Amino acid sequence: MSEGPSGNSTGDRIVVDVLLYATARLLLVVALSGAIYGVARLMGVTLPLVVAVLFALIIAMPLGIWLFTPLRRRATAALAIAGERRRREREQLRARLRGEAPPEPDEPGEE
């Protein structure tokens, strides 16, 4: 995929936003796993680490949605912008292949 001069910064932003959100979610699972395992050890219960991780995953799924709402919204917005750019480029390509004049590219922010 070739990106134009302005597409590279958008692509970088998408990668950064999505990786930041995914890393935050994974760190939440790690922290909850450690907390569950540590509390079980303090209570004198022998709990396999796999069980603690599975409990942490179940707890972290809904909790991460609420805790990391700003990160999720940023990642979703960046993906939506990239999707719109791809749709616009696809329509321009289809118009050129049909031999029509491609629609003028709209600048983001102009309405």
C-alpha cells in the first residue's frame, strides 16, 4: 500500500493509538493476574497461575472498556479516518478505470 505525503502521519497515528490501547489492555490483565494470584497466596489458597490469568481476562474485558474509553475512542477515530480515506481513494480509482473524471478529493475540515 502506497501512502501519499499526508497519509504517512495518519498511518503512524493509527499504529500508535491502536498499540497504546492494546498495551493498556494487556497491562490491565497482567496487573489483575498478579493481584488475584497474590491475594490467593495471602489467603493461603494454592491457585494455579493459569486460573488467575483466566479470571483476570474475564474481569479485564469489561473493565478495560470503561477504564480506557479515551484511548479506545482515539483508536476508533483514527481507524475511521483511515477507512474514509481508503473509500475515497477506491472511488477515485474506480472512476478512472471507468474512464470518468474522478471526483475531486475533499480536504478534511472543509464542509
